[in-house]
Amino acid sequence: MKKIIRLALIDFKLIFRAPSLRTFLFFPIILISLIIWALPVLVTKYEFLIPYLPIFLVVAVIENTQMFCFISRMVLIDEKESDVAKVYGVMPFTKWQFIISRFLIPYSFTVLLNFILFNIQPFYTISLSSNLAISLLTGLIVPIYVLSINAIVKDRMQGMVYIKAFNMLVLIPIAAFFVPEKFEHFFGFFPTHWIFQSVENVTKGMSIASMSIVGFIFFGLLLLFVSKQFIKKHFN
């Protein structure tokens, strides 16, 4: 475990060696500021927005994942193009250790951002357990998103095309908020659906146990699959 943590810290420093990537660290601060200061003003002025507050929170938690989704996928694509990935493939640690070390800090940081967001947002009282469950579940978007794209693409040009497609797939389950309740789980084959439904339930004061359990199982199986595909293609 010490080796993985040490690798994670080294990778994290390398990720931000480019000044342009450091600017992305400010995006979550701006986003959280909008939720705790700008959105309450809008809701007070335009009361018709109140029913849509869960959607604002859903978009916020998803956008918190996008910082490291963008940074990590660009770093991995760059490593593939420059053949650095082949070097990692022969270094004295397993490919699974590489994946864990590469996403340990991005995942933890994303979980922390969403935990803070749910804790300080002024609209709903969310229990510690529900907050932690949704934050942990949402953080899994980062490794799945990045590994999926990097298992498919060969260069940055392909990466930009698939990035747009993945961005749409992540947000499609928002449509479940606008369909009759009996049809909302039609979107259940999108993994983010279970995050969105968990957020909606928690804003209604309902249990998120079933939604989050399904979400963790779905994300866990998907993460295992995309990790294997990534290992097959990234290091060759």
C-alpha cells in the first residue's frame, strides 16, 4: 500500500507539471461558490426554479468529476502518444497497481469536493451517511470515464471525439426527472442514473439505500471491465 501511495503522489505532481492544467483546480471553487451564493439568490427571485434544485445539484456533482476526468484522460492519451505507457508496462509494479495509484488522488479529491458541496449547500439537510455514499459513488465516474476513453482512442484527435460522446452519455439520465415516475428507471442502463436518483431521493428525505447499492454494483462491474480493456491496450 505504501508503494501505491508513493506512486500516487508522484503521479499527482506530474499531472500538474503543466501550468495550463493547474487552472482546472479553480473550477470546483467557482462551482461551489455558485451553488452556495448565486443559486440561492436566483431561487429567491425566481421561485419556479425550486422544483429544479435537485437537477442543479446533480449537474454540480457531475461537474465536480469533470476536472479530473479531463486532466487524467489528457495525461494518459499523451503517455500513449509519446510511448511513455510502454515504459510503465515494464516497471516493477503491476498494471493494477498503476491504475490504483493513478486514480487514488483524483478519486479521493473528487469525493471530498462533492462531500463538501453536499455539506454546505443551503437547500437540504443531508445525513452524513447519505452524503458519504453519494460522494463515494459519484467519484467512481472519474476512473471509469478516463479508462473507457483511453481504452478506445489512439490519439488526441480521437480523444476529442469520444470525449463529446461520453459527456452526453453521462448527462442523458437527467431526462428521468421529466418523465412519469413509472418510466424513470428506463434510464437505468446508464450508470449515472443511479447517482441522479440517489440525489433526488435524498432531496425528498427518502432512503437512498437501494439506489446506491445498485449504483455501486453497476459501477464496480463496469470499472472492472474497463480496467481490463485499458490494461490490454494502453501498455502495448
